[in-house]
Amino acid sequence: MMTDFAAPLPILARYAVMVDVGYIYAAAGELLFGSSSRRDFRVDAVPLIQVVTKHADEIIRGELLRVYWYDAARDRVPTIDQRVIAQMPWVKLRLGNLNARGQQKGVDAQIRADMEALARRRAITDSVLIAGDEDMVPAVEAAQAFGVRVHLWGVEPPFGTNQAERLVWEADTVEVLDRPFLEPYFTRQPTAADQPGPVAVSPSVPSPAQLFGERPAPPPYRPAPKPVVTPPRLGPDRERVEEAGEHVAQKWILTRGRDNIRDLLPGPILPPVIDKELLVDAEKELGLSLRPYQEAREWLRDAFWERVHREFGISLGKSRG
């Protein structure tokens, strides 16, 4: 006699959304405006959190525990915008410290601690992680060891990648938030050049009779001889080369992270593999070859080091001997 067994009931997922705000803001700024500095754009964070939460529900189809919003502030004193976020239902604001150079401190450690604690206590079955730093890999591995599925979300990169390769490898699934998804919540900050100036009021123009009266007419107009134009100096523009060097350095920092700074040391001479990568990426961005211009290649390396110096607070001199 055969016995019929009922199919097992589906297990309801319970998940948390964990957002590294420094990553999503910087990466979206690069994508939309070519700048990772928050001074250059404004973010409507409340509707952004709401649409991220809705998107997570559509993909995971379970119960949301809460959204963890990891940001930073001077002396951990929240800004007005952060206070608004902290009052949202189902949102937990976590603040690290913002140092004098505008760098976040303590945020990565908070994400790792929360993810491991939730997994260890079986509080969640799934975690949506929006981050790009390789420092997140141990937290992902620890959560997975307790049976948690980790869904890594990233921002569409304008070039290359903006997430550490190892982090992408370790995640259970990978999702990309593209330009149409993010664009409604980011607005470029107006600059002084964008502000309308005072409108000049032209005075009434007198007629020739009023101006000259009975005086004799002026001599006929003779155009001045055209100046001799010196053709511009051939070769790459220094400012564009330096911008490319900083751009490639920013890409390196986003993809390799602080743990890989040792790959650049002792400096200031770049390792051959990284030097070649810098040259190739810069030439793609500029649309021209820098190989015939030794001076331009030195500008490129110096700009790369300058960006690394600002990010990590190290000083390694110039690339010239």
C-alpha cells in the first residue's frame, strides 16, 4: 500500500537590506555626473530607500526584517537628512565617523558585525548587500557559513567595475542597479556658473543725425590686418592627461581597495603591470596614444599618485627620477 506525502511548504525568506551609503552615493555620482563627491549632487534618500526596499521584495519574496543604512558624520553627529532617515519605519541608521579628509571610518566594521550577528542568531535567511569593498568578503563568508544567502547589488559602472572581484565571486547572486533605476533620486548641484546673472538693460541708441549733427562723416571703415595665428603645439593636453590619471586611480581604489595598497609600494615607481594598466586605460579615455610623449606619461603617473595620496594619506614623491 502506497502512502501519499504532501509537498513541503515553501520556506518564507526573512531578509535584511544592508546599504553602504558611501559606496552607492559615490558610484552613482560617477555614473550620472562623473563625480564621486557629494558636494556635486543632491540625493533624495527617502524615496531611494523605498524603491530599493520594493525592488528587494520583488526579487526575494519574503519578510523584510529591516533596512540598515550605513553612513558617516562628523563626530557621529547626524545631519538633518540623516535624522529624517533615522525616523523612517523599518530603517536602522548606522553612523561611522567622518574624518577631516572626508573619509568614512568604522562603517565597514559595522556592516561586518551586523551581518555576522544576524546570521549567527538565525534572524535572517537572506541578506541584500549594496557595497563594493573587498573588506566585506569575511562577513559574506561568515554569513554563508550559518546558511544565509547573500545577494550582492552594485551600481552600474561607467567603465570597468566598481566592486572588488573577490566580493563578486563570494556572493550567491549579483544584481546591478542601472542608470534608469537611480537617476530619479540624484540631482546635480547647481554651480555659480549655472546661476542667472543680472539682465543688462540697453539704453536707447541715438540716430546718426543726432550723434554727428552737421559734422563731417567719419572716414570709411578699413578692417585691421588679421593677426598671424600660431598653430597649437601638438601633443596631449596636460589637464586632460592629469584628469585621466586621477580617473584611473579612482577606478583602482574602488576595485582594489585599501588592502591592496601594498601592490603599489614602495613607490614612486609603479609596478610594470599596474603602469601598463594605467597607460592603456588612460589612452582609452583620452582617445589618443601617449606612448610617443614621455612627459605626458609622467603627468599621468603623478596624477595617479596624487589621487592615491589623498585617499590613503601617504606621500611617495613624484614619478620622475
